[in-house]
Amino acid sequence: MNPPTRHRILHLSDTHIGADGHDEDGVDAAAALDRILHDARHVPDLDLVVVSGDIADDGSLDGCAAARERVGRFAADRGIPHVYCPGNHDTRRSFAAVLGSGHLAADGTDAGELADPAAELRTAVSVVRGLRVVTLDSLVPGAVHGVLGDEQLRWLRSVLDRPAEAGTVVVLHHPPIALPSSPLMASVNLRDADAFAAALAGSDVRAVLCGHYHLQVSGFLAGVPVWVTPGVVTRIDLTAPPRLERAVTGAGATVVDLGGPGSPMFHTLHARDPRAGRQVYLVDAVSGVDVPAE
Ligand SMILES: [Fe+2]
């Protein structure tokens, strides 16, 4: 039998659920996740759900558990796995306690293989119908930017040495790309993007899936498409003047199609939220000082 060549992924990110269900800006993050999952219920033929970090806004066990419960129910209904990586708001301790390796089967059992089971890093791999799914841990405790580091990249190169049946998708929180017009993005993105690019070059990686920016943007790294999915809890509104950062409500997600014509293809879903577009904050992107609503 030929290996399966098409895969469809629901890509979520930045659920930011705090212990009380809200994020630090007072947005009902649990409700935002409920809304996008409800509105995604008609997406057919999903093979996998991915959540690319900032799962718990406050790094709490309860925040992780609330995200796992909701995403896990969606995945269990479809009989598909759900996979998570940590973001800068997460703590490895809560992540590990609730999500294990981050690679969960439809029935909730841990299906991932950690790069180093003795290490704190939540770097892991699993295979879904021939597609190799790699999650990287770019979390730097106390920092907003991300780093992978030599050891993790060495592991990645060793994994990618051997091609997978249906190729590989790599998931990490911090994008290795940034819009040239946004100094903010360049200050919070993945610091060792060049070394990451060297690990991807010539490999079977079909796409790199990221979060963190709370907006959709695509680019390339070593010829591999990089996709940044919009946030579930809020969306950064790029119609704000360049010096300002404006966040608005309106949960988003991405459907990633691998293996078909035009692959990889990415299309976004926007929750049918009557409150979508309501401003959550407007800040000076350099100083971080709040700006009065426009
Ligand atoms: Fe983040």
C-alpha cells in the first residue's frame, strides 16, 4: 500500500488561558477557544490539531488543563491526535504535568517521543499517518524572545537525517521570520533563526508552523514555508500606525493542507464573534506605554 500523502492540520496558537479562564488583559480566553473550536466544527478531513504555544497565559496548571480539555474534546470527537509546544507564557513544569511530551493521541495517551526524557525541554516527535510531527521548545524563561540552542538543533538535524514517509512538519512558538516594518517582531522572534535554517536546509520539512505574533504572516526559511497563525485569544491589528501595537478580539485559526496540489496551502478561519474587532489594548510598540483609544 502506498503511504498516505495528504494531511490536513488545524493550527491553533496563543490560547492564553489563565487559571481563572482569562488572559492578563481581561479577555475571556477560554470562551475565545470555545468559539473558534465551535466554528471549526465543519472543517472536514482533519488529521491533527496543533497548538503552537502560549497555552496558559500565566503558566498555570489550570490554564494548560483548560486548553487540553477543550482541544482534547474536539480531537477525541474526530479520533485525531492533538499536539502542543510551549511558548514564552508557559512554564515547562505545568506543560509537562498536563501535556507530557505535548503529543497526545485521540484518547489522551501520550504518543510523543521526547528528545531527552531526562531534560526539562519539551522537544518531541511523533508520526501521524506517515507525517512526522516535530515540536521544538524555544521558551526562554522570563524572556519574550525565543532560542532553540545547539543541543536541540543537533537533535533536530539527527531526526531529519532520515526522511519520513510523508515528510515532516516542525512546530515551534517563536517565528524565525519578522516583518521588516515591525521592530517589535524582530525583538521578540527566534534569535537563532540562522542555525535553525541550516538544520532545515535540504530536509524533508514541508512547513514550519509558529504562533506568538497573534497575526497571520508567511515567509520562507531555507526554502521551507513558514506560517504564523493568528492568535486564538486576540489578534494584532496591523492597520494601527507602525509605531503602535493594537490588539483586538476575534479568535483565528489556520487550516494547513499538506500533500495536495499547491501544497503546502494555508487558509485562515475567523470565529463568528459579534465582539470581533473590539480593541483590547493599544500601546506604543517601543516604550510599551498605553495609548488612549483612537
Ligand atoms: Fe508568545
